[in-house]
Amino acid sequence: MSQIFSDETHRNLLSRIPHCTGREVADWLRTIDEGPAFFRFEEKVSWLRGEHQLAYGHAKAIVHEHDLRRAARKLL
């Protein structure tokens, strides 16, 4: 997996995503759930960038958030 941003940078990127993309983070997380079943982090990032024209930082933050939430669900 690629190096992840600091928690503060990650939160800042997430907070800017709705303004920069016109879609809420929750919408992007659903997009990943409904998209191709990639296993690797960078494959998901590349797909978001290519299919949805997202900036690298935004795509990376969305995939990281998706992975964090998926891991939290497994703990419950």
C-alpha cells in the first residue's frame, strides 16, 4: 500500500472533496462499493482518477477513508 497522509491532511482533504468534486464523500464511498472489485489500494485510486477524473490526492483520500470504514465495520 502506498504511504498514507497524516490524519490532519487526510481530514483536510476529505473536507474539501465536496467543494472540489461536487459530490459528498459518502457518494464517493458508495461509488467504490459499486465499482469494480479491485483489491489493491493503487488500483482503486487509479480507477477513480481515470473513470471520474479526480485529482490524485482526492482519490487517495477517498480510498483511504473507504478502507478505514471497511476495517471499522469488520471490528464490530
